[in-house]
Amino acid sequence: MNILKRLKERMKTNAKSQTLLRDPDNVAIKIDGVSMSFNMASEQLNSLKEYFIKLARRELFFKEFKALKNISLEVQYGDVFGIVGTNGSGKSTLLKIIAGVLEPSQGSCVVKGRIAPLIELGAGFDYELTARENIFLNSALLGYSKQYVKEHFNDIVDFAELHDFLDLPMKNYSSGMVARVAFSVATAIVPDILIVDETLSVGDMFFREKCENRIKQLIEEYHTTVLFVSHSIDDVERICQKAVWIEKGDMRMIGDAADVCAAYRNMMETKE
């Protein structure tokens, strides 16, 4: 099943499990013993022809890559939860499991509430369509009704600040412009859980500040749960209350964001 189908299925489930189904113990996300493995070819193949020749000769071998290893944690409603770690440590894989894009190889992940995921820039967009058309397409994937989008269309466009480019195909958009549309659509309603994966690292300084202010509004006024991944440790420390440090698939530390960020920063300085 492809990413969009998985995402759409999870959104339909989330639309049915609103705040009324919140856990009495205040747990929004429960991850229990989650591991994720991928099979990787043991050698580089440069063409499909070479792949099928190797396959026919039974010379195609794979090695297992463990992206996550026995991760367990709980995120409570209203938490602003950061995830830190070096490149390739499994942060985005964990977010995709939470969003329902990936199924874990082992363990379980239970999520209660409507999710607005910003985990892969441009996921849910058809780049041959215009931005206007993609706003309706992406909104449908997130579970918004067509009527709701029509009523809030101007708000979405105003936030993205792309009035003059609405009827251009998105293939002509820069990554920053795509990020503007994605963030505007994802936060057009008040989600129970907002997942932000490096989205704020794309685009100009003024729009990043605008996005941060929107996230703060969701946190302070609506108690939205936020999962936040950024290569900027200063951003994680400034925005988040709690954090988890994942390194090469292993959970190294979990707790207060300031403590986790300090430990991670110390490791990075030691490596340098």
C-alpha cells in the first residue's frame, strides 16, 4: 500500500476518533516496543535489467537494516515533544509510524485524536495540478470536508501568502512555496496532534516565524499535542517541553527538553 493510501486511511480513522475518545489517562500516543526493519540490497544495482538478472539467478541478497530498536514512550495530550538525533537515526521513521504511513515490524503504536502530519514535504500533492486544486486534494486526504475547505479557503491562502500563484502548477513552485501551502492546509483546523518534521527549516525567516507563532497559538489556546523534529537543537529547546534522543535506532534519553538537548549538544561537541 502506498504512502498516500496509508495516510488517507489513518486520516479517516482520526476523523472518527475526535477529542471524545481521548484516553482517560491523558495519553495521546503510546509506543510500545516498536522496532522497524528494512531489507536492503547487499550490493548496488544500476538498472532494472541487472536487478532481474540477479533475481533470476538467485544471486540477489539482502541485508537487514534496523531503523528503530525497541522504542517505548508515551506522549500526553498537550505535550510539546521534541525528537532529536543525528541523520539516519530513525526520527522520521518514528514519525511515519505515528502518522500511520508505516507499520512497525514489531511492537505497537496507538494514537488517539486527529493528526495533522507535516512529515514529508509535498506528500499528498499532485505537482501537475495548480495550488488551488492541491489545497482541495490535500485537505481531502487530511479528512476535511469540501464545504469546510470552501469556507476556510481564503484563510489558507492568506496564511500561505501565495495569492498571485494560486493557478500555477505546483511543479513550478520552490520548496519554500510548497512548505507554505502544506503548513497552511495542515493547520487550517485545530488538530489534536500536529507532527512537524523539518518543515520550519524550509522557506524564508519571516514565514518560519509565522509558522512558529501558529504552533504556539495551537499549543497555548487549544492545547494541541505537538511532535517536533528539527536539526536546530536551539529550536527544539525553545519550543518543546519534553524530548527524546534517538541515536542509530536506539533510544538514548528521554525527559525534560532542556536536559535532553544539553546531553545531545554535549555529544555533538565531543564528536567535533
